[in-house]
Amino acid sequence: MKLKPLSDRVVIKMTEAEETTKSGIILTGSAKEKPQVAEVLAVGPGGVVDGKEVVMQVKVGDKVITSKYSGTEVKIDGEELIVVRQNDILAVVE
Amino acid sequence: MKLKPLSDRVVIKMTEAEETTKSGIILTGSAKEKPQVAEVLAVGPGGVVDGKEVVMQVKVGDKVITSKYSGTEVKIDGEELIVVRQNDILAVVE
Amino acid sequence: MKLKPLSDRVVIKMTEAEETTKSGIILTGSAKEKPQVAEVLAVGPGGVVDGKEVVMQVKVGDKVITSKYSGTEVKIDGEELIVVRQNDILAVVE
Amino acid sequence: MKLKPLSDRVVIKMTEAEETTKSGIILTGSAKEKPQVAEVLAVGPGGVVDGKEVVMQVKVGDKVITSKYSGTEVKIDGEELIVVRQNDILAVVE
Amino acid sequence: MKLKPLSDRVVIKMTEAEETTKSGIILTGSAKEKPQVAEVLAVGPGGVVDGKEVVMQVKVGDKVITSKYSGTEVKIDGEELIVVRQNDILAVVE
Amino acid sequence: MKLKPLSDRVVIKMTEAEETTKSGIILTGSAKEKPQVAEVLAVGPGGVVDGKEVVMQVKVGDKVITSKYSGTEVKIDGEELIVVRQNDILAVVE
Amino acid sequence: MKLKPLSDRVVIKMTEAEETTKSGIILTGSAKEKPQVAEVLAVGPGGVVDGKEVVMQVKVGDKVITSKYSGTEVKIDGEELIVVRQNDILAVVE
């Protein structure tokens, strides 16, 4: 069972472990907007969204920084996932 | 008696049973936005909505994740239905 | 004396009797949005509304579900009517 | 002395007498939006309003239903007038 | 010293004297929007404003009705002036 | 060291001295919007701003009236400057 | 490990030292908007953002003034970075 996001939506999963052990990434943020590193699990087809052509710029496997509160949380088969719009993704971590 | 949604609206029905028994899907969410799995019962024709061409991307029978508060509840012939805009549907569950 | 709605507006009348006796339709809704079944009494000509072409999709006699608070109530010749925009009509009941 | 409204504005005057004596029209409304029957006294030229072409659909002498709070009251030569945008006029009463 | 308004702005001056002596105009209004008669002292060039072509419809010397709170007050050489957008001018008084 | 504003932004400096001594200009305003006379120190290139072509209409040396709260204050080399968008400039004082 | 911003986003780093020692720049601001000098570390590709073509006007190494609250803070490899949209950059400091 998996999620197939519509239009410009992206399914991501927080990578909390990496955040504290591997590379020393520490994320700060105000109470209103908590940036986090996440992995992209599924990417919508893009296309015309709200009357505007949207080209998807992230791909499955990308590590991204996004804003927690703009997405919707869902738990599938034990995994906690988040569905965000691509516009809520700030940057790709390389 | 059935609902025939206008423009980009979609009639869905919550599939609560499946949520806890069959596949182990557990949905979480903030108080403001409660994601839920629902089945699509009827799909509007799409077309020009607010001056923009909208192509319907879901079909009858799809299992979808949406946001509860963006739709309107209605009870017809004993069934509790929700009318949402397609844009409120986040993803299709496969 | 009758109402001739402008642009994309529609004059409807609540069909409360049918709601409880004939077909068993029971309408639920949050305090913010109360869906209701209504009959269409008059339909505006559509045309360019807010700079966008609007084609009317409902006709006189249709039973529709709409949101009570988006319309304006008016009493004419003893009948309580509501003037809504077509965009406030969610679905046609068949 | 008279008012010549700009763009899509319309000058109307409430017809309170008719509201209770002649045709039995009784207007109800929530505290936020009070519908009322008014007579059109002057009509703006329409044209491009906020970048969109607006064609005037009401004419002097029309009886219209509008929303009280969207207009601006002005008293000229003893008459209480209201200046509304055409978009605030819901329907013509025939 | 004088003001030369930019784009679709208009410099007006309230004509309070005329309001009570000459023609018997009495202006009423809610606390949120106080209509007033004013004289046009300077008119901006119009042109493209917020991406839309605006043609100026008032000229110096016009008596206009506008909304007090949408403009900005300024005192120059002892005169109290107000800078408004043309869109805040409701009607010309003739 | 100087500021080079982006797009339709303008760097201005309040001319407080002139406000009380030379020409008798006295500026009034509500608590929400304090109009002030300022001198233009630097002008952005204009161009496409938010998808719309913007042509700069002020030049270095112009005395302008603007709204204090729409800009951002910055102190450079002892000078208190303000960065505003051209759209926040109401009029040029001549 | 580095950040690669999407669309019109820019990664900046506050240059606090320079703010008080080298050139005497002192930044003031209201509680809502704190302007600050920052160095540009990475620039997104621009392109179509929200349906509008955006051309990037800043480059890596630029010193810019921006608004703190419009960006998102992130700490990578010990460096505190901020991701802003180019539109939040007010001016380049030369």
C-alpha cells in the first residue's frame, strides 16, 4: 500500500536519525515554522495547478528541507508520512 | 437518490472500517486538519472553475486522502457523505 | 412579483418538508456551514463574472445542496427565498 | 445637484414605503448582511474596472435587492442615497 | 509647493464649508466609512497600475465623494490635503 | 558603502529639518499611516515585479511623500535610511 | 553537505561581525521586521514561480539586506543559515 500524490504534491518522510548522528545537522526554527530534513518518497505528476503549469523539481530519494506545518501527516503501514506541496519545499540537501 | 457534484467537486464517503482492521492504516493530524481515507462515490465534470480549466484526476472507486474540514457533510439515504473540491484531495491510496 | 438574479446568481427555496418525510435525507453540518436541500426558482444569465466567463449549470426546478451562510435571505410575497452564487451550489440531488 | 457614479458604481435609494404596504415584501437577513429593496437613481459607465471589462446590467428605475453594508451612504438635498458597486446588487425585482 | 501624485492617485481637499451652507448636503456614514465631498486639486497620470491600465476619470476642480479612511492626510502650506487612489472615489457631484 | 535596491524598491531618507523650518510643511496622519516627506537616494531598476512590468517614476533627488510603516529602516554609515516599494510612494512634492 | 535552494529561493548567512566592527553599519527595525545584512551562499535557479517568470538578481557572495522573519532558519555543519525568497531581499550593499 502506497500513496500516489495528486498534482504538485510530494510525499516525504522525516529522517530524524540523520539529524543528530551522521552529519551533525541541527535544525532550528521559530514556533511557527519548524524546518526539517525529510526524504522524498513519492512525487505528484505536476501539470496545471491552480491554472499554472508546475514542473516537479524534486525526485524520489531527495533529501529536502521543508516546513512542517504546511503539510498533512498520515500514517501508512506504520510509517509516518507527510504530504506537502512542492512549493513548501525550500531546498534540497546535497 | 444520489448526488451529482458541480464543476470540480467530488462526493466521498469515509471508509472507517478499513482504517483500523484491514491494512493497519492509522491516520494522525493536527486539530485543524484531520486527514482521512475515503472512497470516491461521484466526480464532477471539471471544466472551467474560477476561470481556470480543471481536469478531474480521480474516479469513482478511488481511495483518497483528504482534509475533513474543507468539505461539506451531507446525509443521504442513511449514508454520511462529504462533498469536497478535487483540490482538497491530497493523494490516492493504492 | 419575482426576482431576476444578476450574473451568476441563483434564487433558491429551501425544501424543508422533503427533508424529513419523503426520502429520508438528513443533513448534518458544522456550525459554520449548514448544507441544505433547496429548489432552484430562478437562474441568472451567467456571462462574464469578475472577468471570467461563467456558464450556468443549474436550471429552474433542480434540487440542489448549498451552503446556507453564503447566500442572502429575502422574503417575497410570503416566500422565504435565498440568493446564492452558482459557485456556492455543491451538487444537484437526483 | 446629483451624483454621477464612477466606473461600475450605482446610486440607489431605499424604497421603504413599498416594503410594507404595497406588495407585502418582507426582507429578512442576518446581522452581517441586510438585504433591502432599492430603486436605482444613477448608473456608472462601467468599462474597465480593476483590469476587467464590466458591462452595466441595471438601469435607472430598476428595483433591486442589494446588501446594505457594502455601499456608502450619502445625503444630498435631503435624500438619503447609497453608492454601491454593481456586483453588490443581487437581483432585480420585477 | 504642490503635490504631484503618482500613477492613479488623486489629491483632494475637503470642502467643509459647502457641506453645511450652500446646498444643504449632509453626509452620513458608519464609523468605518465616512463619505465626504471634496475638491480635486491634482490628478496622477494613470497608466499601468498593478499591471492593469488605469484611465483617470476625474479632473482638477471636480467635486467628488470619497471614503476618508482610504486616503493619506498631508498638510502643505497650511492646507490639509488627502491623497487617495482614483478607485476610492465613488462619484462626482454635479 | 551604499544600498542598491532590487526591482521596484526605492531608498529614501526623511528630510525632517525641512519639515519644520523652510516651507512650513506639517504632516498629519493616523496612528496607522504616518505620511512623511523624504528624499530619494537610490532607485531600483524596476522591470518585472510579481509578474508585472514596473516602470520607475521617481528619480534620485525627488522629494516624496510616503507611508512610514510600509518600508524597512536601515542605518548605514550613520544615516537612517528607509527601503520602500515605489507603490508606497504617494506623490512627489514640487 | 550544502543546500541547493528551489526556484526563487536564496540561502543567506548573517554577517554579524561586520555589523558592529568594520563599517559601522547599525541596523534598526520594528519588532515585526528586523532588517539585517547577510551574505548570499546559494541561489536558486529562478524560472517560473507561481506562474510568473522570475530572473534571479543576486549572486553568491553578495551582501544583502533582507527581512529576518520571512525566511526559514536551518543549521548545517555548524553554520546557521536562512532560506529566503528573492523577493524578501530588499537591497544589495556595495
